[in-house]
Amino acid sequence: MSHSWVRALSVRKRQYGLVGLLHRGTSLHNCVIDPIPYFFEERHHLHSIAHSDHVIKIISGSLSSAAIVNGNRRNSSVWNCCRSILSLHLPSAVQATSGLCTLAENESLDSESRNDASGHLEEPYVDFESDGGDVIKKKVKGVYEKPVDFTKVDINLLPTVIIIGRPNVGKSALFNRLIRRREALVYNTPDDHVTRDIREGVAKLGNLRFRVLDSAGLETEASSGSILGRTSKMTANVLARSNFAMFLIDVRAGLHPLDLEVGKWFRRNAPGIKPVVAMNKSESLFDGSNSLKAAADEVYRLGFGDPIAISAETGLGMTELHEALKPMLEDYMLQVLNDEDNQGNSEDSSCREDEQSKLPLQLAIVGRPNVGKSTLLNTLLQEDRVLVGPEAGLTRDSIRADFEFQGRKIYLVDTAGWLQRTKQEKGPSSLSIVQSRKNLMRAHVVGLVLDAEEIANARRSMTHDEVIIARRTVEEGRGLVVIVNKMDLLRGKHNSTLAEKVMEAVPLEIQTVIPQVTGIPVVFISALEGRGRTAVIHQVIDTYEKWCVRLSTARLNRWLRKVMGRHSWKDQASQPKIKYFTQVKARPPTFVAFVSGKAQLSDTDLRFLSKSLKDDFDLGGIPIRIMQRSVPRKGMDSTSKSSRSSGKGKKISTDKRTVSA
């Protein structure tokens, strides 16, 4: 018989001392009438009564009468102890005394249960004997308690904190400080707005983890049709879905009238959120004078509580910001985790393994300005994630977003319009170009977006800038998918033949411009109408799977024997002999041809092998790299060894010195 039920007594560290009284032969009836404080100190006291059936009879027989004499069914903790014991061993006794004692649903029955690293109270297993004599483990629910380890919480459950404020107060600098990377563009433009879209990242502030959103600067007086009006509307929509907010002001400029307007705007759009007010750029006010205190007194006019003095550039005040956010974030996480635990939303382990086996796909959407990159991103996400409009160069930051398609996670990066950087180019646009190039090198697959209307008018598929993007993509070893957007503009009776000509000419011209890669996929869509969304995703996933393909050495060598017979060598005598062919890496597929002797494969031979690989293994649209290594022949190897051994020790005398041959 298992005796784990006795551990239920240890969690009730109250004054009635049930174990001590029973050990002294006192009945439970007398314990309730005249409670005497006893504390058990050793665990062997529990085991000393574990084999006594007499104890069980005392508890079951005295429970009802003791409850009636006591007159209060819920106050004594003895009832809870007895309830836990009888529920595991004497179900009939519990039914007879139902309602006399209660046990909290989420209360642990094990005194040794403790908070694990994630702040979760370990869920103990209690053994009890069924009617058939089998020992069955019963799981008791646990609760989450402070402190919470945010590093072990799923990123989708983390709280969301949005940074708001008027333009040029340092929101993007604080965003970079929190995520510990320079992702958001930071540039001092008092008369312009650098940030226009909502950028998301995972903040790491001490032991806290949360999703932080960088928003555009708010101007309440902007018209509805302007860029500022559209950014304000987008910020309001994101604020409604956020959990917390940080209100940022520029303490060096003092409390600006626009700060008061933003405060009123915040109260209208998020009445249930109390923001954390942070006075940025306060490093210059720590000079021993009362300037910082005077600035803080002025900020109290906002009515959002005590402000925190920080400096996003130097990291000043991050400890105070941590202390201000910690209680709010922990309370939120405890509520979310307990709700998830009570609902029992547990995923199957096999499903989790399948999800982990599929690595996230990173897709970068690149192209010239105003070809529909941001509209394509919104279409793929099926939400208004980034700002769109007829203005060229609207996107400045490279916006990163993610979504799932048929169980696969895909990371999207919307880049700014690709332009050649010139010496005269300065400011945010210059930084955008550099950021776009970095994101192209980080991506797995690059989606090059073209404008169908421009192709029809110019009668050529790609401009000089687009050719540079495609060639750089191939040189970096990334998968390439060409997306021809705005096909809806080529509809109608007059444009029907024009659309067909564009669909025929674009693949051929792309193959002519980029001969290094054959079979580059081309997808014709209309992002504004949402047509072609599924085709783009399927083509990107197909290109990514080809980019990650691995072929066995045996399969490659069987293929090599067939291919070598198809190739027409110019000189059969000088034909290099490939001993074997193997793949050494993927992403992109890289192969090594081991050639016997000193003869090397020519560029024509390498192109033939590369084309044959793409045709026979369906690897079109991705770059393939083939390297070659020389394997010395056996006869040459023995001759060289004998010559080295025979010539060893001989000396050649010269006029100047003696040299060993």
C-alpha cells in the first residue's frame, strides 16, 4: 500500500497537531472540542501511523460527530486534513461527510512542492489505491506564483508594451536599448518623422521579457488624409490591442504643449491603461541642481503618476524603469499563466516536435520604391500591419513580422525602396538603404517585386537597380522568387493581350539577365486585390525547401555515372576523371567533385554539372555551388614518395653555400 496520502498532513502547518494528538492516543473528537497546539517535526511520525487501520477508523468515525459538536463546519483546518485523507482511501466516508470539509482546488497537497524556475508551482502526484487494488497516480493542479521567470514563458504569451509620444523624443532609441540591437532607425530630424510604421521586438530589461512596440510620433492636429494622420490611426489601433504603455517625453525641452495633447489622445483611445511616464534625455540634468526635480514637478501635470528619469542613449535609469514595470508585468503573467493552466490547453508533444523540426523561413521583400512591397506584406499577413499609400519612399524602417501558414512559421521583412546610394544621399533615406542591404543578406528567400505597368510601358522586365538586387541575391547564395505586382492594371479589352505578352516575356528576359541561375520562379499577382497570395507563399516555401535540400553521396554518384556519358568532351584523353561527387552543405546546396590527377574541370564542365543537377533533381531557382578537389593518383603518389626518399641526404655544393636537395 502506498502511503503518499500522509503527506497531505504536512501542508497544513496549523496549531491542531493532528499527527501529534493521534500519536498520543487522543481521539479526533477531543481534538476539535479542545484543540491543543502541537507541531510535528519529523517525517517518521507520519510513517509511524501509516500502517494503522485504527487511525483511519478514528478519523472516519469521528468526523461527523466532531463537526456537529464544533458547530462550525468550515473554520477548522482539521476538516481539510481529514478530507484529503478520506478522499484517497475511504470514498464512502467522504460521501457521508460531504459538505463538512473543503479543500481548495488549486491548493497543493505536498509540503515539498516548491516553485520551479518558471514561477510555476510543481504539480504533485498523489498515489491512491483503487477498488481493484491498483495504485493510481492522481495529478493535483498547481498555481503560478511570484517571482515569474520570463525567459521560460512562450513569446506569444508575453505582455505587450507600446512606446508612445510626440515626434523626436527618443522612442526608437529606447526601443533599441530594450531589445539590445540597433534595428530601428535613429536620426535627429526635428522637422521630420523617421519612424512611420509599428516595429515589434522582444525587450530584455533585467530579468523581464516583454514584447515592445515602437510607434510613430503622434501629432493630434494632423489631417486624416496625411501621412501623420494615417500613422496616428494605426497607432491607435495597435494601442487598443496592447497591455501596457510607456509615455515618453523630452525632458530637455520641458513639457511641450503637444505632450499634453498626446496625453488627452491617450486617455480617449486607452482609458483602461495607466502608462509609465519616462523623462528621456535626462542625463544632462544630473548636475546637483534642482533642475531634474523642477522638470519632474512639471510632468505631474500629465496626471499619470510619478515620472522616471531615463536616458535611452546612455542607459541611465533602466533600473528604475525595471522596478516600475516589474509588478505590472508579473501580475499580468500570473493571470495569463493560471488561466492557461486551468483551461488545460496542453499541446501534444508530437505536434511540438513537428513544429520545432520546421525551422522558421525568413522572407525579405525587396524592390524599387512604390512597386507595392508594403501592400504585399499586408496581403500576406491579412492585416494592415504597415503604412501604405501612393507616396514613393513611404517605408523607411525595415519592418519585421511573422505569421503561420499550414503549420510553418514565416518571418517577413518589408524593406525600404532600393536605390543606389550616392554621396549626396544623407539622412534617413541613406540609413534605409544600408538596412535593406543587411536584411537581404539575412534572408533565406528574397522576393523581388516588379511593377507590371512599368514593364508594359518600358517594354523591359527589369531596370538596372532590379538587376543588381537579383545578382546580389544569387551571389549571397539566397533563393530568389520574382513577384510581378499590379497585374490588375493590365485588365480590360485593350490590355488583355498586353498582359499575356508580359507573362510570356518576363521569365525569358529574367533568364537572359541572370544566366547563373536557371528556372527562377515568377509569380503574377495583384496585392491590392489580394489575388495570388497563396501562390506566392507556396512558391516561397518550395524555393526554401529546395534551398535546404540534402542529397546522399550514393545517389549523387549514381547520377554522376549517367551524366558523364551524356557530356561531349572535346578531348577524351584529357578528360578529367571524377572519382566521386558529394554534398558538403545545404542552404545553399554546395557540392565537391573529387578529381583524380592534376587536371581540373573547366568552367564549361562546371556549368554542365550545375545545369544537370538542377534539371535532374528539380533544383531550379536557387544557386548551386560546385567546388573541386584533386585526388593524387596511386602511381604518381608512389613515384613522388620514392623520389623524395632517394634524394634524401644528397648535397649540392655551390660557390656560396651547401644546400640540401
